[in-house]
Amino acid sequence: MPGRGVEKRGRKPDAALAARRHDEILDAATGWFAEHGYADTDLEEVAAALGVGKGTIYRYFPTKEKLFFAAVDRVMRRVLEEVNAGAAKLKDPLQLISAAIRLHLRFFARHPEAVELLIQERAQFRDRPKPTYFVYQDANIGPWTALLRQLMSAGRVRRIPMSRIVSVVGDLLYGTIFTSHFARRRTNLETQTRDVLDIAFNGMLARREPAR
């Protein structure tokens, strides 16, 4: 019989359209979570803001929780991408670390909605083994510790346990992100970054003081 054994061919999925819709949903959800909070975000309203049905969101993200974590994950991926792209052309290890710190702080200063998502993750999902921020920090610390080892070998950084440097500098950045957000400081970003770098690299004591 004519047509027997021939599979019915449907329209091929448009990968570009799917990727664009995926990002549009994340954009809308990020703004909604940041403004209204996780608990008060209604996916029906997110869908209405996008001009789609709620079913469209569920095709990409089966639950509100998965949508939220996808939004948080994208925040951290974008931080990583921005830092890597901005520091890629630098060769000197100290300049590279300085640029990474500056770019890291700049990202969160320019994207307060990203800070809100990190706050909400900690508040809403305390049972998670590790917040996304620290998952990314731990997964991407290797290249930075390698740079620190170079600086130690060159005598430019004191030979102190690597874990101490990573922990203290990481906590300093993490705290700066949140205190700036909560206090809504109007400090110039460059001034703030310069202060962080100065204290992180030079400490607060005069050079002769540790010898006492």
C-alpha cells in the first residue's frame, strides 16, 4: 500500500528557537524571583509576562525549584565567563588575580538581582550540602592556586598555606558582595575594588611592624 512503512515526518525542532526560549524564561524568572522572592513567585505570572502558557515553562523546567536553581546556576556561569574573558589577555599572575577580583565585584555590583538569588538560595534551601556560589568557587579554584604558587616561587607572595589565602580572599569577596548589596553603598566600584586589593595584598601593618 502506498505510504506503508514510511514514518510520518514532523517539523524538526528549532534548536536556536529552543535556546532562545530557554534564556527568555530564565531572564523573566530571575527578575521575578529577585523582586518577589522564591515563595511568592507564581509561574503563571512569569508565563503571562512572557506571553506564553505555563505549560511552556514546564516543558523547559519541570518544577519551580528546578527553574530557580537553573537561574542561580546561570548567574555563576556568567560570573565565571566574565572573569575569564576579562582576564584572558593578562600574563602577569598578580595582574590576572587583581583583574579577576575586580571583575568579580563588578559583576555583582551591576547585577543586584544575582545577589538576591544567592540570598534566597541560602534562605530557602538550607538543607543543600553547599550553596551554588561555593560549588563554583571550589570547582574553579585550581587555576588560581596555580597562579599563587607561581607568585610564591617568584618570591612575590609569602609562603603561607594555600588554603588560608583562598579562604580569606574568598570570604573577603563574598562578604563585600553582600554588605555592599544590603547597605546599598554608593561607593565608587573602582575605589571599593582598590581598597579590597590593597588590604588583601598589602595588609594593614607597616612593613617594619611584623618584625616587632
